[in-house]
Amino acid sequence: MVIPAAAPPAAAPSSGSAPPAISIRDLRMRYGSRDVLHGVDLDVQRGEVLALLGPNGAGKSTTIEILEGFRRRSSGDVNVLGIDPEDATDAWRARVGIVMQSWRDHARWRVRELVEHFALYYPAPRDPQELLGTVGLAEQADQECAKLSGGQRRRLDVALGIIGRPELLFLDEPTTGFDPEARRDFHSLVERLSSVEGMTVLLTTHDLAEAERLADRIAVLVAGRLVASGSIGELADRIRAQAEVRWSEGGELRRQQTEDPSRLVWDLHTRLGGPVPDLEVRRPTLEDTYLGMLHQEES
């Protein structure tokens, strides 16, 4: 959820010369004698949707909390919208939207009242009623927050996170509790925020299909180390993930794993003298790539 601030947000640099929205160099975190982050380096460009993936205990939450200014790091350089989060001001916080994994507060507020209250802290907020419709809470507008279901409360968290039109949005498991229709609508909203409004989004999720749909780039954190960063295709190339080609021949359904499906399809076309019956090419999904990467790290 976003933390309100009275000061108006500072203007963002022009996209042509803008530095990264987030820049991390040699980020380290230690709790007592236990190292949680081991020299993480990462840039998130303005207008980009980046999904930070990793198994439980990888250090994702710690990284996000440092970027949000909620946790002091042990060492390293961190720059978020031109500011070290440890020195964050109210003006900086007004430029950042946060949707936490869980948040329990404002129980006696009615939904519309709470959204309208938050809108007062921003110079150009979204229209509260329109926003409630966008996140699927129009029918619950006069309901007390305490009476919302888990999924409805999650939608309210999202509404509060974007009411102020932030430049940078942190989304921590944003669609937990959403039904399929609400999840689809939310995905469309994030795509619009990024492509139309130029909002930068850092997303953490265990829903790999969600990450595959929304993210321009994927970063994978394992045991406190950033083991990979790139597009899904780039990550698949890195672990040499293979595609599967399926076709019918001689009355049988056949399948073959290959790193070059285009070459295999052409060879089949040539050998069979025309269109390949029941041809299907299944390229590596993000789930295939991610699990293969974890397997490599563990071996």
C-alpha cells in the first residue's frame, strides 16, 4: 500500500536521458552471522515491468523492503528514482506505490471513503469511483473494509497503491485471492500502466504464468544471489532449454526435443513433401526455464 505524503511528486527525467528507475550495486544484507544477500547488482529501467523470481528464502522480500526504504542494508549502493531509500523524504514516497503481500488496517473505514481520503494527498490522483470500478470494487464501495473478503481486500490494496499515479510501483504477490476474471482485469491494468502511462513496475510473484504475461524482463534470485536477468528467451538460451516438436507420421503421434525447432520443422516439411500433419511446436515456457535454472543452481 502506498504511504501518503503531502508534498507533490517530483518530475521524472525525460525518457531519452533518464537513468534507471532502480539501480543496485553490490547489495549485501546480514542478519547476525547469516548472510541473506550476497552482492546483488540489478538495474530496472524506467517504464519497464521486471519480475523478481526466486524460491522462498531467496532474499526477495529483503531486497524489496530495502528498495522501499523499510529496511536498512548492511552495505552496497542503492538508488531508487534518484534517491537512496535510506534518505527517503515524503516527496520521494509520494512518487512510489507499494502493494504489500498482506496489510490489515483501516477496518472501520468504508471502501470509497478510504480511497477518497488517500486521493487527497496527491496533486493529480485517479478518480476514486472510476478506480474502484477498475479493480472490481464498485459494488463494495459503501462496505466497511473489515467486511471485505480476502480477494476484495487485495483489490483495495491495489487501488490504494496506484491512486496517486506513482512513477514506480512495487507489487508483492498482487493477485493473491483474485478470481480468474479479476486477475485478467488486473493484468490488463498493469499492462496499461506500463505501456500507456510509462509506470515502472517491480513485481514479485510465484505465479509464473503471471510473470510471463506481464514482465518485460525476469530476474532470478537464488540463495541471496542474482543468478540471471533477461527476457524469457534470453534465459531459455542461457540454460539451453529445448522446444518440443510434435507431429503425426505413419499413423503415429511423434515428438522430439530440439534446440532448433525451425530447422526440425523445415526438415520434416522437406522429408514429408508438404505440410506436416498435426504439427505443434511447444517452446520453453517461463516455468520450464525457471525450474531448469533452479536445477542448475542446485546441481
